[in-house]
Amino acid sequence: MKKHLLIAAGLLTATIIQTQPATAVTKCVALNSTTTECSEPSSPSNGSEWRATCTTNGITTTIMGIGVCSATPPPSGYTVASIQYSTNPSENKECYCRMISPAVSQWVHYYNPNTSAEYCAEMCSTVCTNYLAYSSGYRGSFFKSMTD
């Protein structure tokens, strides 16, 4: 009898565990393309990484990202989901930026820096922070496609 009760309890437990509803987590980030203002960094970017401080309705958020040079042609809009690199460094001449914290954005295209491959990522990182500070349209490209 104990054996049957243990088996029944085990089956009931397994059924309860399997039928629990899934839950999702939402991260609230105070970033909005029309009300957010970002400042230029006080120190230049280091390699491909960049950082900016943005404020929305009195809430300050540190944004971190990367700037890279890619062989992906400029998109018809500002953003693309993925980018490609060429094994020939001279073909990686389009500047893309991506926010990686507090959320992840799509790749945002900026321009063709016309510089050597050696300095391209650093130049793109500097451009990323400058455009966050001065262009609401550019900020909107980051903020409209955030995931975590």
C-alpha cells in the first residue's frame, strides 16, 4: 500500500510541476528617443567599447556599447539585426554601433569612416557616443529595438 501511495504522490508531484504556468521577466529601462538626453563621454572610447550617460525624466542611465566596422552595406533604415565581416580588412568600412547594456539593441549604421582598418573600430565608437549626445533620431534607432 505504501508503494502505491508513493507512486501516486510522485505522479501527482510530476503533474503539478509540469503544469505550472510560465512567467516572464520584464526589465524597465528609462530610455525614450524623444525625452532622453545623452552626454558626450568625458574620456574617449577605448578600442571598440563606448559608454554614455543618458537622462530621462531625471533618471540617469549609463549606456555601454560597441562600435565596429563591417562589410554589411548601409541598410535602407538605420538598423540591421546582424552584420558580416570580410576577411579582407579593407572591405570592412561601414561603421555600426550596438548598445549592449542596460539592454541590447540592433546594429545601428552610422557612416563610412574612410579610415584604415586599424583605427576604424575606435573611430566608430567615438562616433556612437557623439551621435547619442546630439541626434534624437539616432538615439531612437537604439531605443526602438532593445532586448535583454
